[in-house]
Amino acid sequence: MYCLVSTFSNTFDQLGLLYFIPSFLEKEIKIGQIVEIPIWTKIEIAVVLKIWTLEKINILNIDKNKIKSIISIKNNFIFLTEKQIKLAQYISQYYFSHIHNSISLFFPKNLREKIKKDKINSHLISLKREECKYNFDFKKNLSEKQEEIFKKIQNSKEKKFLLHWVTGSWKTEIYIKLIKQQLELWKQSLLLIPEIILTNQLETRLKKVFWENILVLNSSITEANKTKAWIFIYQNQAKIIIWTRSALFYPFNNLWLIIIDEEHDNSYISDQTPRYNSIEIANKITDLNWNKLLLASWTPSIKSMYQAIKGKYKLLKLLKKFE
């Protein structure tokens, strides 16, 4: 057997590197695991992207004598699901980036160091499922229009929506009711925001409702705390995450709702390698996971509005202030 892997280092590999799997590791190795590989004069760690049989190698007409062997499996954890690997490959191909750049999006720097030093094992112990507690009181009932929009998102077979709202329409209350629905099903929700300053209002409102179920993060947090957040999300202990665009690459295993607030904002476009558009990434995640995706803005981007008119998104309008 053989495996296609991607390192975290700059190896100029477009699609990945091919290695032989020794017989004593064939039953243990899995897609998404971390392995040690020889590369040049060093030993590097890499993520397993695919596992191939000898027949596949023969079809590709690759010289087997030139293929090196992996050294070991770093640990038994699956760090990337097959869906996440498909997303990384999509980023690499769609945005013309080397695969290792795409893979690095899914691993905070601090986490990579812990994996290299074998310090991650003790952290990834599954925690017991606890009851979700929150303070959900809709004494102020949703308006008829708000309730209509909520039910359209909740009950529709469609998965992608664009909400056009006006200031004072209380669109946050729709967010809250949608998140509550997922929380009661023990599912994860992701609310993306464009700037750190926007977390103040949203954080205050959502924390009053959801208490400890909410994880609010921003670009100013330390690398160590990014790793802690990665672990909480991996364990499915973080149910509601408010973050900027990088949260799209964290290890959700039960994600059923993505809300992108102020979807028109330019900060959703990454100008660093690999460059990507968060709206396009969220759409790809939805295609892979079949979760609900809600884009929302008081001034929707021309592209999103055009796609809504063409039927990619179901267009919802909340153009009246809440009375």
C-alpha cells in the first residue's frame, strides 16, 4: 500500500508526496492521521491525504523503486476528516496554491508544534456529554416577518440563504433562534463576523442567552489559546463559535449552521497565501456537509445578490424595523 501525504513545510508539492506504507503499518494507518516521513536529509511530519493500492501505482506508471517509506504513525488521532481534506484540495486547485499551504490553514502553529513534540495526545481525550444550559426567553416575541424568515430557514429543503436586512430590524434575534434550534440537537453553530469590534454587541447579546455554550475568539488571541479552541471544537464541547474567517478551518464534527454576518465586508477575503474568499469556502463546506448557510447584510454584495437572483441562495428580506 501507498499513501499520498502533505507536509506543513514548504516542499513545493502541488498535490502531495507519495510514500510506501510498510506492511506492519497497513492495518493502523488511516486518512487524516499524522505520519513521520523522510524528506531530503530530514524527518518531517505530514498528513495522510489518500491511501492507494499497488494497482493504482501501476496505473499511474510510477517507478516503485523510487518511492520512500514512511517511518511511523505519530499517534492514533484523526486530525482531518475526509471532507476537510476535500476542502483543502479544493482550495489548492481553485486558488492555485500548493497543497501544504491549504493544509496549514487547518492547523494553528502552536498545534503543529505540539504534534511534533508528542504533546497533543493527552489533550484529545473525549469529554463526557453535558446538558446544554441557556437562558432563552422570548417575552419579546418575534415579529410576524421575523418568524416567517426563521421558519423558511428552519423548514426549507434549501440549504443556502441570503438575508437582506435594515438597521433596527433585530436580525440578531433570528440568529439566536436558529442557534438555539441547533444547540438543543447538540449540534454546532458558527457565526462569522468581519471585524473584532463587531463581537462586542453580538457577544453581549448571545452570552446573555447561551452562557458557557458560546466560544468567542478573535485575531488577538494567543497561539496557545487557538490550540485550546481547536481542541474544544474537535471534542464537540464548543457548541457556538463566534470568530473571524479562520474559524472555517477548525475541526467541526457536528456543524449544522453557518451564519456570515455583514457578508459584503472585504475582510472575508484573505490576502495572504493561500488567498481565498470566505463566502466561497463556506459554500463548499455546505456542499460537503449539507449544513445550513445564511449570508446576511444590510448591503449585500453584488455577487451574492446576483447569485440569489439566479437561485443559488434563497433571498429573504427583512426591510422593516422591529416595533
